[in-house]
Amino acid sequence: MATPLRASERAYQALRDDIVEWRIAPGIILGEVEQAARLGVSRTPLREALSRLMADGLVASQSGRGLVVTDVSVDNIRELFDVRKALEVKAVRLAAAHHTGTTFTDLEREFAAVPDLLARDDSDRRAYFDLVRRFDDAVDDAVDNDYLIGALNSLRTHLVRVRRLAKDNPERLAAAAREHLLIVQAIVASDPELAAHATHVHLHHALTSALAMAAESPLRAAK
């Protein structure tokens, strides 16, 4: 039987999911009383959860307002992608050199079938984003470097928010899936240079798309 989560962990996971899924938009004030009541926890575990979210960079203290959900700005996205390029290119090189088993072969088939997946998926694109998450997990397993994986996981907390901007843009999701497919095929072929090149191309298109969507999104709070 699974061990029940502590109240602070439940609150943290619920708030984190709400923020990265844009159910709680940038600029929203997270009042302790309201959020404790909504999540069914007392204020002490809620404060622990909010402290973790502040450490993640998803929540910040603003003078006169209290704790608010942080913005996803053009500057934020550029900085994220600067770090993302360095980490992900290194990761796919290692994955191409060291992967074993059939995980990436299976992912190759799934990414090739994304057009059908998008046609069946729900409006939040849960199945699509789950596929992307499983690709990230497969790269982590192949890399087998705790320091690199830790850095990637910290970055992904914010990248998930950026990715969700594209949920209403099926053309971009389909294009991103084709780009992921090329990365996966390079890993299956055990070609680190090709995997790195395919990742560079994917990140270039992802950044261009993310900047455009961030500028246009009604969810984005003013700076």
C-alpha cells in the first residue's frame, strides 16, 4: 500500500501542477487562508509548500501584494533556453552514446504517430505532453549522471510552463513531435553528433515559437 503523502507535499504538488498547467496564471496572489481552504490543509504545511515553490522560482514575494505566481516573460524564456541548450545537447550526446534496450525504439514509433495522437488527445494535450515527459525520462536514464539530471529537472519545472503555451497550437505540437522524432532516431542510431544537431534545430524552433506565444498569450501577466 502506498504511503499517504504529507500535507505539505500534497499542497506543493497541487499548487505546482496548477501553476505549470496555467490553471493559476502569472500575477495571481496566493493568499494563505484561501489556498489552505482550497487544498484542505492547515496553514503550516501550506507555508512549507509555498517556500518550496519560491525555491523553484514559481512563486515570489512582491511588496504590498504578498506571494504571487511569477511571470513567464520574453527575458525569462531567453534565459531558460540559453541554459536548456547547454544541458540538453550534452544529455542527448550521452544518451546516443550509452543508451541500451528498446526504450528509444518504442518512442520512435510513438513520435511518428503523433498526428493520430493529437487527433485523439484532450484539450489539455495530456497524452502529448506525457509522451514528451517520457522522452525526457528516457534521456535521463540513458545519461546516468545525477548532477546533469538534477540540473535538467530544475530547468524543466519552468520549461513545462513554457511548453503549455503551445497546447492550443496543434501545428507547433506536430512540428515539435517531428523534431523530437529526429532526435530519437539519432539516439537509436547511436549517433551523438546527429542527436546534438537535431536538438539544436528543435531548440531553435521551440524558442522562436515560445517567444511569439509568450508575447501574444492573454495568460501572460504584464511585467
